[in-house]
Amino acid sequence: VPTTPYPLFGLNSLTYESPFNAVFICEGEKCASLLHQLQWNGLTTTLGANNTSSSDFTPLRYFKQFIVLRDNDKAGACFTRDVAVQI
């Protein structure tokens, strides 16, 4: 297990060209994996949605647009807020 900050799940599929010119940040690895199948930039935090502060968002510094895909619950709202702070 790497030391903190943990790398984002899906960095190996990150490209600078995507259909939406954006990076999708998902609340889970299942969602990010589905986006990979569509060849879209799908990332998520390692070790779950509650781990945003321990994840390394620096590889995203060259991107300008982000779309956060979250669950429609309180935890999803917290995830979105925490991701926005990290970005």
C-alpha cells in the first residue's frame, strides 16, 4: 500500500483528449471503470469516497473542466464538496 497521499484510481486511463474535454470524478470505482470502458476520463479516490483528503489530486492540475458524478445522498454531497476543495 503506498503512503499518503494515495494516487487516484484510474490515472492510467487519463488522457488529455476526451469527448467532453473534462475529467469525470466518480464516487466509486465501479462508476470510474464503466467510464473507462467508454474511453472517457473517469477517476475516483482510492479507498472510498470518504478518503478525498488523502488522495493526490495534483495530476489534475492541467485540466480545466471537471464533472463530479455522485450518489444522491448526504455522503454524495459531502464527496462533491470535498472533491471541489481538493481541486
